[in-house]
Amino acid sequence: MGEKILMKGNEALAEGAIRAGCRFFSGYPITPQNEVPEYMSWRLPDEGGTFIQAESEVAAINMIYGAAATGIRAMTSSSSPGISLKQEGISYCAGADLPFFYANVVRGGPGLGNIAAAQGDYNQSVRGGGHGDYRVIVMAPNSVDEMGNFPKLCFELAEKYRMPAMVLADGILGQMMEPIEFKFERVDPAKLPAKDWALGNSAGRAKRVVKSYDLREGELEKINLRRMAAYRKIEQDEVRFEAKNCEGADLVVVAYGTSSRIAAGAIKLARDKGLKVGLFRPITLWPFPKKQLAGLAGKAKKLLVVEMSMGQFVDDVRLAVNGAIAVDLYARPAGIPSAEEVMAEIEKACQGIKAAPAATAAAPKQRGRPKGSKNKKTKAKRTVRKRAARKQAKRGRKGGRR
Amino acid sequence: MMYQGIRISGFGGQGVISAGILLAQAGLLEGKNVSWFPAYGAEMRGGTANCSVVIASDEVSSPVVSRPDTVIVMNEPSLAKFEPLVKPGGLLIINSSLVKSQPTRKDIRVVAVACNKIAEEVGTTKIANMVALGAFAGATGAVSVDGIAKALPKVFKRAKPEMLQMNVTALKMGAAAAK
């Protein structure tokens, strides 16, 4: 705690993890997250921890499985292709109820893609990522300050629910420098409560087993149901979000991570022009702030999702509001929008609101069956199209369709 | 409300990346919101490198400065690349020791400073970047020469005192050259 220091996002993430009690790191280099293992390599030994540059991502994640099984705070990090390689091991950790922390400093994809910032790993992060039925807690920082302060939250949540927790960042958050203040006391790992499942010297106690495997009839489902109950509780209790100027806003921009800070700049421009625009930023992407987003439906007239991907995040927003409010999308797959570009989208979306106020009020009941690619269209265009479609449908019923 | 978006560009090895960090640190010491973002592609010594710096009274939204208020150009290839990006009415600082072409824009302010030459007078061309930063401070007032001087030991933690002193001299001479 104390003064603000200028730090790179990746280094803040690594330092934050160490201050949170992380004493084991294994990883494999990949841009744009290389500063994380680099920092860990000289800093962890100072703290009595262990740094291992593994021979591959697969080796690195399986070392995490082993380290986490002893109850130590263990961490790995990578960027998109490397995280894909780690998914099998992450699934095993989830299946063995092992808490650990990892970070994905997302780059452009698919494939090797490029090394610039992107948000294309959204679905992979919030839908589990590896095989099987599981979740990981996903936190989305939008500043270097949060890069440094979220690892502690991730470790705590991971241990509370015995599951993996991750930070979903991107190349900008990893590479940029910004002032940061660590807002917590250093965690002394020796003073953390003992874990009654952790492996180690078993002399004088019953044996413990950590595995992701159960062949007994019906047992796996019981385990999964127990896990499911924990997931429901997390969805109840652990949602985090930030809402800014959403009260009285006609339009609410919904964005996370880097997109959200660019959107914040655009919203400032829009509000200077007198447009009533707010910002809703999920901080946990899983659990997703469904209720809070749904709550915007009766208040704002429209949502505008801004994401640096084709339209992954928007699916969760649409599920949350369940058709009760129009949702526009500004998608920049492997592109980094400027505040001015987002501002232009905000103006476009606001024009749609003005052009069709009556239709907006009647919207909830009509919007049940969205058809394919209508999402990007403004409200006005959509209404016109819908009217035409209804006419056509009537004609179809009378005259038969060709 | 104050906002300065800066792009600094030059050869790898000219210290454009560390000049950017220094600028951000100086802004932080002067109580501003700051960000720094490097071009982190296939940069190498002798190739071109550049970074974005934002110094603002408000929160910084994008750390990527696509329409800079100020561009500092340390070598010839950077002029062609970054001159077109400067905001109308913005500032272009040129290291005239290495940049021989003339800028073509008429809607911006151009400050030409012989950074290498001045740095050599101080003692070493290695601190041409400090001359440029001094010119930036002198021409914009977005940060003070004093602020950058105070930031020096925070960024270059292992630098010798006499080297730091040379940097401060270079900053002052750059500021004087820009006025």
C-alpha cells in the first residue's frame, strides 16, 4: 500500500500475484505477456518462491496442477495460443477442484494471429475453455491498477470455491504503463489457513487424494452436481461490475477491459455533446452481471456493445436482457477502436432511438426471434424491416410462398 | 481540462521508448493522469521504434495515441510516418540533426531542434532524446523541465549522478532551443 508507482501491466500482474502470496510460477514465453515470466524469474526467488520456465505450455499447466495440489498459491500466464494449449490441464484442475490463478494476455487470433491486443478469447474464457462441464472465475481488468490488484481477488475466490480463477487481459493492458497503487497488505503464505484437502506429508492423518477421475457408478454426476451448486452460489454472490452515468441514460454502452476504457473516452465526448449515455462494465465476466444488465432494460432505451471481437460478449448481454431492450453491436475483431470511432457509433445508436421512440416502447414483446444478421442494424431500420417482414408473412399465408 | 497525446518515434537505440517512460513518470510526479504504450512488434536496434504517451487532467481512455497533439520525430523515416497523424494545430518536434526532409503540413506548429548536435555539446549523442524532451517541455509546458529532471532517478535507478546531471543539462538546453 502507499504511493502510486508507474508500472507495466504485465509487471503489475506479476507483482500483484507475488504480494498476494503466489510462490510458484511455471510458464512458457509468448508475446505480449513475456514480462510476466521475466518478472517472476528474478522476483520469485527473492521471496523464497519457485519459477520454472517449462519446456512447453502443456508442461507448465501440469506443473501448476502439481503445485496447486499441495495447497500453495500457484500461477501461470500466457497469451491466446498458449492458453489454448493449457486448456486440457485447466480442465483437469477444474475436475480435481484445484484452486490456482492464471492470466490470458489476449492477442489477435485465430491461429497465431498477431501480437496486438484483441478480445477474441471471450467465449473460451467464460464458457470453460477445455473439455467437460466446468467454469472458471473470469475477471476483466481495464487498467494497470486492476492488473495489479485483481490477482489477490482471484486467489481468494479460487480458494474459497476450490476452482481456477483467471484474469482476462489483452496486449494493451499487458504492455502499457500506468500509475498503480497496490491496495492490500502483502499476504504471508505461511499465515494462510491450512487446506484440509492439500497433499503433503500424510504422517498422522488420513490419506488424501486429488484427482479429476471417478469411475464409480453415478459418482461423477454427484460431484458435478455439487460443483454446479457452487457455481450457482458464485453467480449469486460474486458478481462485480461498474455502472457509470447509467441513471437517466438513453443509451448505455456495455464493454469490458480495454474496450471499456476506450468507450469511457467516447462517452465523455458524447456527453459533452449533450447525449445521455452511460457505461456498464462487467468486471467479472463469469459470473456475468445478468441481473444488473437486465435491470437497465426498463430504464435505458438501448444498449450498445463495444467489443474487440466479432460478437462474442454481445451474446451474453443479449441473454441477460432477454429481448427486453435493443442491443446494438460495434465489433472490432483484432482491431483497436479509437474513442472517436466509438463516439460515431454512439451517435448512430442515439439517432436510432430518436427515430423510433414508439417502437422502442413496444419492443420487448416483438423481439423474440432475432433473425441472423440483424444485430448491427439501427432500431429504425430494424422496425422498418420487421414491418416489411410481417407484410410478407401475411402475403405468404394467403398466396403461398415461392 | 488538459490533455496531451504524444507520439515519440526514432531508431531503436535512440531512447524513444525510455524518453516516453520518463515523460509519463514526470507527468505522474506533477499529479497528472498518465499512460505509456510502446509499439511492441518486431522492433530491434537500428530499426524504428515508437511509443504513445498521454498526460491529462482527466482519466486516460485509450493509451494508443492515434491523433497526437505532439509528435517527436528523432529520425528521417519517422517524419513520413508520423507527420500526417498530428492533430491540426498540433506540434511537430523534429530532430534536425538527422531529419533532412522538410515537413509539408501548414496547419501545425513545427519546432526543429538539432538534438544530436546539442547532445554532443553536452557530452554524448546518447542523450539526444533528453534534448527532445526538453524541447517538448519548453514548447508545450505540459510538463516542466524540473519535473522531468525529478523523474530521471526514478526511471534510471542505476544511473551515475554525473550521467543524470548531463541529462538535466540536455533537458535545459533542449527547452531553451525550443523557445
